[in-house]
Amino acid sequence: MGLIAIQKLANIVPQTGLGELYVRLLDYAARVEELRSPNELLDELHDVISRDLPLSVLAAARFPLKSGDWDAVQLGTSLFLHKDAPDGWWEEYRDLARGRCRPVLFLAQTCMASSTWTEVRRILQPIGGDQWGYELALKYGMRDGLTCPVGGRWVVVFWSRKDLSNILTRQLRIMIFAAASFAGLRLEQLAPLDPRRVTLRARLTPRELAVLRLVSTGAQTREIAKALDLGDETVRSHSKKAQTKLGARTRTHAVAEALRQSLIP
């Protein structure tokens, strides 16, 4: 979601009565490179969004290197809480979340949709102990929220005291998602570098990555060989080496691991 995409909303937003939000969003997009810290970035985003909507910034986090390994996410390096996040929520969430499924984050990590927590709950229909995340949110006054994945690397999370399903129109979600995308891209520049990601990306050669990308589209060995102007055996060799480096048992497993680690789009 880029600045041009936001500008295309110019003919829509004024009709919705949210022209001021549109203007502030454009200003945020234009100034995001000037923001020098994650806290400043989230503060500015909060100011842009919350002035017109019952929506507050909760946090931004980098997806863990291994899918589901949220214990590796550390406050101040790969997780940044907004100053207005409910006091005590993060500490209790962190303790309760160990070893449990996080359905909202799972959905965000596996697709690019911006879904409210209420909508995710309707989709997944958790029961019993699987509702712990929603119950904890309610305990801290968070009735609903919006989770925005950014580029497979970051997730920006908003919360609200109201049910957002009928408040956030399609146009509003596009605008909020755009703002979150700018924040996530800037966070990638500001957050401390994760050396594990750099090392793993460097271990896979461009050819190995290219083969995995084509495998992810369903292409067979002969089709990959033709697309990359390689021999069939060379393609199989690249595929096998990628599997070994990723600790994968099969080619499909290697593709899944590469996607989880954001090595291929």
C-alpha cells in the first residue's frame, strides 16, 4: 500500500465525511521517514487514527522467525507497545500466551486481510480455553480491535472499546491499513536488526530462492527449469540444497518454511 494508492481515495473519502482523516493520513505518509523512533512512530499513528475513530494503537510487532515462536518476541526490540496500551495487559498476555494458540495473530500471519477481532472470532469460533485472548482483552476494556499485517514481517494492532464491525467501512479499513503499512515499513528500518534473518537469507542463494518461489506457485520441475533456463537436475539440486538449509523434509515443507520466514513473497 503506497502513497499513490492512498491518493486514489481522494474521490471517495470526502464523500464519507472523513476528509480531515484523509489529509492527516497523507501528511503522516509524507513525514514517516522523518520519525526517528518506534515510539514516535506509534504516537503519530495514534494521533492520526484516534482523532476521528474510536480506535487506539495497541502495539506493533515483528513476526517471529519461526511461525508461532512468539516467545522470541522481545519488548523494545521486536515488540513496541503504545504508551496508551492498558496497563498490565502485556505482562498478563505474555504469561498466559505461552504454549497457546493466538488466533488473531495466526490469521494475520497467514493472510493479508485486516480483520477485526470480532470478525476473527466469528470465523474461527473458538471455544473453552481457546477464548483466553478475547477474555483477557475484555478484562482490560478492549472490546474489539483491528490487526493489520504488513509485508509478512510486521503486524500493527489497534484496539477499541466498541464493536468495530459496523464502524470500519471498507474505505476506512483501506486507509487504516495504509497507515499501518507505512508504520511497518518504517519500523523495519528503525528496529534493531535481527541477525538470524540476515544469516538465513544469505545462506539461500538467489537460484535456490527462485526455485522455491516457482515451487510455491505450483510449477513442476520441468516448468521451473524452462523458466530459469536450467536443466531438470540442476533444479532438483537447488531444491534439495534449499530443503537441507531450511531443515525441511520435502520440497513443499521447504516452501512453507521459506514463506513463514518471509524469504520468498
